[in-house]
Amino acid sequence: MNGSGHAELHAANRKLLRKLLIVALGMFGFGFALVPFYETICEVTGIRNVFKPDTVSAENTQVDTSRTVSVEFDSNTQTLAWTFKPLEGSLAVHPGAVTQVIYEVRNTLDRPVTGQAVPSYAPQYAAGYFKKLECFCFKQQTLAPGEVRRMPVVFVIDPSVPADVRAITLSYTFFEVAGTRGKRG
Amino acid sequence: MSAVIDGQAHEEHHEHHPAGLMRWVTTTNHKDIGTLYLWFSFIMFITGGILALGLRMELFQPGMQLWNPEFFNQLTSMHGLIMVFGAIMPAFVGFANWQVPMMIGAPDMAFARLNNWSFWLLPVGATLLVSSFFVPGGAVAAGWTIYAPLSTQMGPGMDLGIFALHIMGASSIMGSINIITTILNMRTPGMTLMKMPMFVWTWLITAYLLIAVIPVLAGAITMVLTDRHFGTSFFNAAGGGDPVMFQHIFWFFGHPEVYIMILPAFGIISTVIPAFARKPLFGYSSMVYATASIAILSFIVWAHHMFTVGMPTAAQLFFMYATILIAVPTGVKVFNWIATMWKGALSFETPMLFAAGFILVFSVGGFSGLILAIAPIDYQVQDTYYVVAHFHYVLVAGSLFAIFAGLYFWLPKWTGHMYDEKLGKWHFWLSMIFFNITFFPMHFLGLAGMPRRIPDYALVFADYNAIITIAAFGFGLSQLIFLWAVLKCIRGGEKAPARAWEGADTLEWTHLPSPAPYHSFHDQPDVK
């Protein structure tokens, strides 16, 4: 191989190296781009709507007074020094009736803390019939030191809920949002 | 054959490398680096194998015998990580280093010093990974898939594991860039892309896959790292993240990754079978297109690893059908190999035994893969030993057997000596028999509902598990025969002719003596 051919090859190799490195860096970015992409897909397909108010269609606002469902309210905190409780332990609710319940939370720490409540339901399949129109769990809550906050949940139980569902437990767990130290809210 | 003389003449005045240990630390020679890769992967293979035998010992009988469950989890996770990132992938890069330049008539890899660095990152990464056994909380115990939230919660062993994966991933990316550049820019004049040996083709496609998906893995584990230490919430539900998203990003890397571990194996098999059938490879261009199709399809099937996490039926159907579609190009390959053997003048030396064994046993793994691809069946066998049986049939009987086939095939070219055929045959038959006794009953265990990654099991599974453990030890010990055969071949033996296999027709056999000189093809050969 002669000298100029060698230099040419060297330059061609370096050019390809740069291109391939850009591809690799681009794919590293693509890994992170999958995050908003995933969230958009979840939003569009409605897979993950725990942080969004539910919408209730017109036919589901008919109150079914023929039966009542007992809704039990539960509250927990996960490694978070807040006191957190519902003002009422349970309510008897007609399917279709818009109902409100108040939860009270107190930050017992001497620093502002941001928390996020995550709801869960028992029985699990009742989640599909439990429509929250308003909830403190739709956004993060930042509490000043010692602050007490009363927060409403407004919900409707879908009248199409199966007849064997006589009681639904709505349980919230408050997690501290790590790393925010009360900055967001 | 005049190039043989040229090659030897050049050997004289190019042999100026440091002797002893420094030769290996500072080497930029593709053959030295190939050797380093292969020995490294063998050491990792033994390490991962010992971990596997450790977990098989626990599973010999029902009930808790030797390890606590936490340590058992570390054994399964580290076995997987070490075998995937330490044994199989570096072994194929070792083959690429040795063979790609010789098969395309290039003097060396495109970036010789980068090549040295790619290799020497590996022992660093492996040391980090293995040393995680000795930190508080122990080694990675979240499975080789390091799913969140397990990986975002466990101790500092996970940090070591993540750094190790970053380093080994960087090594893979640099190695791939090197391989692509070598193949695209340094082929000998006259060797068009469609005249390249199949092994070179499969590595070209594999290297592109690596560049496309290893950075995605790097992104995923970087997110785990920032979730662990910097307060982000990519996978933390409380902060608005989603642990299921980790699975999506991981398997976007993970499925192409399984083809990264099998495509070079296809390349080796496509080289070995024509040599021992004494016929050209049947359907060369369909092989190229099949390999490319498999690689492209691998990007749109990832969610078949996670049918049960919850996704819309339409998505499940899409991933199911796309997965089943991959059976078409894979079937093309299997039929082409069989057609190559059809009416060939077959002989069954050890490389051919491993290659023929590969087709048989890999096909079993391919079929169980098809069964797993069917979403409703997958719901039943998800996370059972059926899955363990499936991926060991494709990874051990697939990738590993192909590596053995390739090693026995090219050892004469690399060492200049024929290996001991009797040892090779013992190695093949014992491996084949013990492999099947180890992994075939796992299909039954899985269908009967035995969950994977659990240190204890119901009494009904006891007999099969006892048999499996004994056979696993048999398989492990059989690999010592392999070590013996390789060492014996390096130290001496019958002198190998330049063209050690009469049916082998690639440049390293037709244009270079055995052993291949330290520097080859400084003057590039002409091919028709």
C-alpha cells in the first residue's frame, strides 16, 4: 500500500468513526427520548390516568338510588413524617351521586416537604368504576413546616358498577418526592 | 498461492513487539487482541458457570440448603450478567478481531489503539461487577434485567453493576465502530459487499445493532443511577415515574441484544457447514437478507418480553405477530444450512459436529421461542422454567455451541497445530448429552408451573431438579475437556497445513500459512 493511499484510508476511517460516534450518541439521547414518548403513548391510550381527573359521560350521571355502595377511606404515608387522615372513615354512596370527602394532612417536619399521593383500590377491579373528578393526588403537594391542609376528593361511582361490589376501599399513600426538598409544588 | 510467500516475508521485519506481559498490555495487533478477548471470555465463562453450579446446588433438593434467598438472587443475576456481557459478547468480538481482517484481506483493524482500549476496558468492568459480591448488601440481585424498582432500591452492589455495564458497553460500542470501519473501508480490492464471507456480513449487521442499542441500555441504567442518587423519578411512581417504563426501555435494548448474541453465531455456522459439506453456502444472498431482516425486526418486538405487565390488546397482538414474523428469516437460514448439507460430501470433525448439533438444538430453542411469542400461552409460562429452558436452548446450544464450532474450526489457523480430534469429540458428545439432560426437563418443570429465580420449590419438582443439578455439573466438568484440548493444541500437535480443511475457501485458508503470521495482508490480495 503506498503512502497517499494510506493517508486517504486513514482520513476515510476517521470520517466513518465520527459518523458512527454520532449515531451512538444519538441513540443515547433516543433512550431518554423514549421517556416523553412513553408518557405520551400512555396518555393518548389512557393507560395511565391516575394523575388526571376522570370524565363522566351523561348517561353515567343518573343516580341509582336503588342501591348503596359503602366507600371506605384509608390513608398511609411511606417514609414520610406527615400525619394524613380522612375526616370520615366511610360513606354510604349511591352509584352516580357526586360525593366529596376531605382528607387532612399535616407536615410534622421543620422543613418544607413535597409529597405525592398515589391512590389504590380494593377490590382492584373497582378502580375502573371509581371516577375521581377532583383529587389532591392529581398534583404534588408542598407543605410548609407544621402546615395543615384540608384537601377534597370529589368522586362518582359509575352506575354500571357490578351489583356484587358492595364496598370499595379508596386508599391513598403519600410518598415524599425525592430530591425536591419542597421546591416544587 | 504466492501471497503465502509474501506474508512470510513480511513477518520477518514486522516482528517488533515487546515480549512478556507488556506485549499483551500494549498490543495493537488484531490477532493478539482477539486472543485476549477469547481468554477473557473463557475466564468469565468459568466464573459464570461456577455461579450457575452454585445455584444448581441449592436447587438440588427442595427446601433451603446452602444459601439464603438474597444470595441465591445474587447468583442468578450475576450468572446472567457475566454470561451475557462477559462471556458470549466478548467471545464473538474475539472472533471478529481474529477473523474479520483476515477474511477481508485487511492488514489489521481500522483503529488499532482504540482496539487495545476496547479490550482493556473489559477486565476493569468485569472486576467492578464481580467485586460487587463484597460490598454491603451484596452483588446485583435484581436479575440480569435489573428491573426497577428492585434496581432503584437495592444497595451499593447495584451502583458497581451499573458502572460495570457502562464500561463494558463503552467497550462494545468502540469495538463495533472499529469492526464496521474495518469492514466498510478496508476490504481487499474486488471484494464487494455481496462477496464477503457470511461471518463478516453477520458481524457487520451485529456491529450496527450494538451501536444502535447499547447506548439505549446506557441511557436506561443512567436513569436508574440518577433515580438512586440524584432525586429524579424516571421509574419512581411516587414522583410521577413508572417502573414499567424501565422494562420498555430495557427490552428495546434487550431484544436486539439477544440477536447480537446469535447473529455472529449464524455467521460461524454459515462458515463451518459449507467447509465440511464441501459445497458453497446455499442461498448466500438470501442469508444476507435474512440476517438483515432479523436485525430490523428485532427493534419492533421488544414487548413480547413483558406481555403480562399490562398493555392494550392491540399492542399485544402487534408484538405477537411481529415476533412470529421473525421465524420466517430464521427459517430461511435453517433451510439454507440444511440445503448446504444436502448431497454434500459430509464429514463430521468436531467443528461440524458442533455446527450440526447447533442446528438441531437451536431449532428446539427457536420453536419454544415461537410458543412463548403467543401471548395467551406466554401468560401461562411467564417467569417459569419454560422460559429458562427456551433461552438456554438458544444461548447455550445456540451461541455457545457456535463459539465452540468456530474455535475448533479456526484453532489450526491460529495455532498452527491440529487440535486433538478425540478430545474434541468427547467434548462435543458430553456437552451435547449433559446440555440436553440439564435443560430439556426444564420445559416440563415450567409447564408444570415451577417459577424461575426462586431458591425453593414444591416437592413434586424434586426428581427433575436433582437430575438437572447432576447434569449441570456434568456439563460444567465437560468444559474442562475443552480447556485441555485448547491448551494441548496451543502447545503442539500435528502440524496444520495452510488449508487445514479442504472445503474451507476464505482468504485466511487460501492465502495465509498456518499459523497465520503476526502481520498478514500488508499487501492486499486480489479476489475475483
